[in-house]
Amino acid sequence: MTGDRRIQDVGAIKTAHLFDIVVDLNPPLNIGHGPFGRRVLFGAAGGTFEGPKLKGEVLPGGGDWALFRPDGTMTLDVRLTLRTHDQALVHMTYGGRWVVPAALRNDLTDPVKRYQIDPSAYYFRTNPLFETGAPEYAWLNDVVSVGSGYLVEGGIAYKVTEIQ
């Protein structure tokens, strides 16, 4: 083998706020326990997103085909369609993990307490990717981002950050 195998300085990872998103959810559909855990569909009923370079609405019809593992961790499998304020469509997909300490799990099932839990008390991270044919938003096709999730009344929300 030839060549230089030294670790190169690629510079620090930079980030920028991409948008905040709130996804309104339909009542969950419990698909049941399967070979990998309990599958639940959290269907998207709508919502909104807004950031420095784009804003708009979450269209109904997408959702999260979540898998609850035996250890209590929720594995996310989300597909959403976003419509920007100027009518462009953007396909947004993401996986992720929601890890809630055992001591908080009962509070998350309580309709009042669940919104009072500090999001820093659990780990809720996603990795959104985007696809669009709209020329004015083609830059999204090359964006890698991370999202930090938290509960809101009637749905879920994320702060989405672009990795530059």
C-alpha cells in the first residue's frame, strides 16, 4: 500500500439553524408487537416550519413508523412532505432515537405531565435529509442536518440544524 495515511485536518464542523418545525399528529395507530418490538404509526396531520431560508407547512399524510425496542428506546422512521410558502414541495426523511430514562416513562404517558418534562432530561435526536425538484430549494438536496426533538401539545417539534 502506498500513499499518505496521516489524519488530515479537515477543519471544525460548522452548524447553522435551518428551521424549527412543529408536526401535528393524528391519534397513534398501534400496529402491535412484531419480531423487532412494538410498532406504532404516528401519522402527520399537518404542521408548520420556519427558518432563515425557508418556511411553510407540513402536509398531512406522512408520519413516523416508530419502533419501541424492548429497552424502551424509540427508533424513528419518518417521512414528511413540506410545502414552502411559495408552493415548492420538499420530501423530508429522517431516522433517529428517542431515549427516555425509565424514571420518566410513566410521566410521558400522562396527558398533562408529558409537556412539563424538560427536553434535556431525555435524548431525542434525528438526522433529516431532503429531496426536492424545485430549483430554488435544490440546495436542500445536499444538506445533512440534525434535529433535537421535544413534545408540544398535539404533536412533536424539532430544532433542525444544518451541518456545514
